[in-house]
Amino acid sequence: MKLLIIEDDSSVSDYVSKGLRELGHVVDVANNGCDGLFLGTTEKYDALVVDRMLPQLDGLALIRTLRGTGNATPVLILSALGEVDDRIEGLRQGGDDYVVKPFAFSEMVARIEALVRRARLQLAGSPVVTRLHAADVEMDLLRRRVTCGGAGVELKPTEFRLLEYLLQHKGQVVTRTMILEHVWSYHFDPQTNIVDVHISRLRGKIDQHRPEPLIATVRGTGYLIRE
């Protein structure tokens, strides 16, 4: 998932973003309401985590403005205000869920996942894809498990995101720029071979006993997993 955390308390935003990145998610952080609104309306995210009390533009005003543009990205509100009336107001202003500080990180993650699943169901009007596959490689997105020929393959979070992106575009050539943007959230070329290095590591884990690599190199362009 690609997530945006809008939180002015650096200790909270650092804690949440670090935990989410360790789970393999791409996370952007804004420390005030104006920057958060700009990112939320110009970038595509699976969900936003919004503190209610923000400098420059408070969280509820941010959410109202976001909804006013027709943006339906799921929003989880974080707030120290935990009275029933506070939670009701947050939901009525356009929030999809409400978590009171202090909170359990695992519960917050579970709530984000539930919001994203629900949004994808509503958007697609069909069951959410929870498994991806190509040849004998199977990926379970819910359990975050990968098997190759029935045997488990241990992938690091970035390797998992990389393989997930390639499988989602099975049969299509994906460029290094596309991979950088969707896996590393880079909107520029950092002039490194980071994509090639991770592709090499990924091949080393899933192609050990395969006569030809699952991930084909398209010279001068990028990579391809064939149908």
C-alpha cells in the first residue's frame, strides 16, 4: 500500500511511518495540514492517516476540502479527542474511521487494511485480488507469503513490493522509472542501479531451480513477467 501520514508530532509520525515501512508499505509524511492537503490531492494513495489537530489547516478542514474535490481516498483520523461527540464529528466530516491516542500500532494497521479492502471492493465492484501468480510462483497478499513450486520463499519488504508490482503487470513491460515510482516512491531518477540490484536479488531467490528466469530483461526498457 501507498500511505500518507499527516501528523505534526514528529515522534508519532516517525513511529507510525517506520512501522508501516517495516511492513513493506510506501509511506509519505506531511507535518502540517496544507502540505498534507497538497499531497493528498496531487498524489494517489491507498489511504490517509490524518491527525485531527494540525497547524496551518486542521484535520477536519483538510478532510472536508479533500471530499469537496471528489477525492474518496479512505481516511483514518488520529486524535487525542476521544469523546463520543468528537468521534461522531470526525466521521461526519468525511473520515472513514477514528482512532484515539494513545493507540496500539497493530490495531491501527488492521483498521487501515480494512479501509483499503472496503474501498477496493466498492471501486471494482468485484472481489479484491488477494493472490497473484505466474508459472509456479504464488503470492498471498493477505498473509504476505510467497511460494515457488510449493516451497516458501523469504522476501524482504522491498523485494515483496517489487515482485507484487511485476506480478500485477504480468504480460506488460515495466520500465525502471515505473518501478522506481511505484516501489520506492521516487518521482525522479536517483541515478542508481537500485532496481537492477533488487531484481538480481529477487531472481536469486525464485529462479534457483527454473530453466529460464521468471523475470525477463527487456534491453533498454525494463522488465517483464510473461503470461
